[in-house]
Amino acid sequence: MQSKKEGLMKCFQISRWLASDMAGTLAGSDREALDKWLAESEANRETYREFKQDFLCGKGMGPYSDEEVEHQLSLFYRHRTRSRRIPFYYYAVASVVLLVIGFSVLLYWGMRRDYSLPDTSPASIQVAQGQVMLELSSGERVGLVDSIHFEIKEPSGNIWVSGEELCYRERDTLLCEEVYNTLLVPRGAEYKVSLADGTLVWLNSESELRYPVRFSGNRRTVYLKGEGYFVVAPDKDRPFTVSTGDDVDVRVLGTKFNVSAYAGDEEIVTTLAEGSVEIVMYGDSTRMQPDEQVVFNKKEKTFYRGEVDASVYSAWKDGKFIFEDQPLERIMERLKRWYDMEVFYANDEVREYRLTGDLKKYENFEQAVRMIEEVADLEVDINNKCVIISARQ
């Protein structure tokens, strides 16, 4: 029979594993030991899931004085004891986490008045409702509201704001210098802009487009952060260039294509629907044909190309998410920009699950959860705006 001393040592050993797992440093024999412990019982797995949820989804964390820390920890122990009886190693975990990760993790527990888990219904995550902003050449920012129509005058052109679209019209002027506007689209929103040359751009969520109010000279250049679908007005004398800021440019005369160039992504993905484009990457270039895709790896400075169904990669502008044999991590990257949430994975294997399916963009997140849980043998836990995905035990 295990002695109290041995039991205490076991508790602290488990605590060390959990704390290292939360910190992302667990590996080797310790990782194997934790996996074995999780396989021993449902109670162990429940403890692990609850601890991880509290750790990842904690609110109100920040720097505190020693007195505040002492007070909050005393509240944590007192309220935990009142709410329900829990295994001793929860307190051991608390002690080790204080050393490994810092006080801020536990302050969330101490500050909660009700220690029952919040409503974890997937339907609680809805499409985010951020406001699209237009930054004028003066630096002033104007909020774009769907129901309000109005006109803005810039030095070299007029801007008509109508519903979910901006429309630029050049006007006669002696001004030769290009002045720029920037369209900023937050999570959970999208917007359409008709540039002064007639080019149409659909801008996806969490994206920015910087462009001239009026194109001058023998070039047309815009600057993209995030994702946009372009229908470029033909003009053989003035090539159109989309610059991503990562030494990757897309040059066209007149065509339809999608560019995904989010700052946090490892790749810049260009998908051609119609016409022909040239991709220029660190001095190298390649010409694309319709239904081709070029993927540039920003870290390795390499690219590959392949044939795809281009409509899949521009479906977002028509109100759909379509995924064809894509890794779960890539799918969730797109969804989190729309639903404004954070996603965590129990292990790296879960990230690589490949899924095929389609979703309507304006459905609540419950539809996505159903697809993931039905197609793959995965479990999706939701706590506020925090989503944790793990393999079913």
C-alpha cells in the first residue's frame, strides 16, 4: 500500500508534469509518464482537462503585489474547498505552477466568484461584430456602418460609402502625388471596395488594404495584409501589382485571383481564377494559369505550385468556408478570424487531422463543431472564447 509520503511525492510529480505541459516544455520520458497517467482513469483525464481549461482560458491575469497574490491564493483555496471536494494534487499543481509559470495563472481561480464552469455550449460563439474602418490620407479614421450611406472628399477623388462597399471616383485635379487610403477589416467582418481604376477587391476578415485614391503614372500598386480577392480592371499600359510586404508581389494586367498573406501565417498563397499573373518572389518569378496555386514559404524562401479548384479558395467572399483535405490547424486559423476566438490543441497530432467539408459563414460555431466531431474522432471543448481540441479518450 502506498504511504502518505509516497502519495505526496506522486502528487508533486504529477504536478510537475502538468505544469511543464502547460508551459510547453514537457518531453521525453516525462511526456510518456503523463500519457500513461492519463490512460489510467477517467478521473485523471477530467482533472487534466479542467486544469488545462482554467489555465488556457483564464481572464484578468496580470502583475500583482505580493500582498494581492497572498490574498487571492487564500480565496482560491477557501472557495475551492467550499465548492466541492477535489484531489490533493490540485493544490500540488498550484504550488508547482507558481514556480514554473508564475502567480498570474492562479489569480484567475482566486478571483472567480463561482467556480462552476461557464456555459460551454458551442452556440455561445457567434460571428464577431467588429467595425470596419477607413483611414484617410490625413490620418483620420472613419467608421463604416452598413446602414449609413455618405460621401467623403479626398484631394484627388471622391469616395462613396454605400452599405458594405466603398466606391472611388477620380476627379480632375492638378495634384500629381498619389495619396493613400487604408481599409481595415477586423475579425468577423468583410468588405468590398471599388478602386478608382475600376478594380474590385473583396477584403476578408482581419485584413488591411492600402491603395491610392487615384492611380497616377504607369503603374497601379496596392499593399495587402491578410486576404483579398481581386478582379483587376484591364489596362495594358498600367500593370497592376499586389504587394504583400514579404518580398512577394503579384503582377497582372487584368484577371481574377485570391491572395492570402496574413502576417502570422507561414505561407503566402496565391490562387488564380481567370487570366494570367506573374508571381515575383525575392527576384525569382513564375507565371500562373487559371486553377493554379502558388504557395510561398516565408521562412524557407521556397515555393511550390499545383492545380486546384480556384473557386474553393475564394468561396469566403460568397458566404462560405470550403475545405478540401486540409489540416485542422489551417481550418481553425480561418475560423478563428471570423468568430474571434483562440484555439488550442492537446497535442501536435491533432493539428494534422485532415478534413473536407463546407460551412456557411454566418452560422454559429456549433455547425463547425459538429463537422469536426462527426468527420474526425475529436473532442471540442469551449470555454468563453477559448476552444480546446483533443482526441477522444
